[in-house]
Amino acid sequence: MAMIRFVLRVLGLLVLASGFAALVVDGTRSIAASSLKVISFGDLCLTLFPARFPLLQPMVERQIHPLLWDPALLAFFHLPNWLVLGMFGLFLLWLAQPKRLQIGYSSRP
């Protein structure tokens, strides 16, 4: 169990660091352009998976439900890249937390 927590903690820190790097990149691009320039999570997915990502929409609409794509997933893929990576990193760090001891309760049988 400790090894899984360690791996989750390392992955969480790496994802959180990449989210911070994406925030710095977006900030630098925005300052250089004198307007807000944000890379969306969908653009990142399209860059990383150019052949597979366009196939996601027809698969979701056909296999699951068309309403899942348009209001939910489309809004998710329009979120800023740094926000999605940061929240996922924080979620992984939250999963890696050790179990809290209950203060005031006896642990003896």
C-alpha cells in the first residue's frame, strides 16, 4: 500500500508541475500577445493524439449518449490546460494521503 501511495504522490507532483508549467506558458503567450491566449485541454489532446482524438466524439455519441458529448465533454475539453492538469495532480495527491488517525478513539480491541 505504501508503494502505491508513493507512485501516486510522484505522479501527482509531476502532473501538478506540468500544470504549473502550462500556466507559465499561457501567461507568457498572453503577455507577448497583449491579450488572453489560453491553450485548451482539447488542443493538448489533439496535439498529443492526432489520430485518435477526433474519433472520440463519434464513439461517445454512438456508444454512450449524444448529450454526454455536447454539454459535458465539450465543456471539459474547452477548459484551460493548466486547470485540468492542476486539478488532476491535486486529485492524485489527495488519493496518496495516508489514512488519518481518529483522535479520541481507542484502537485497542
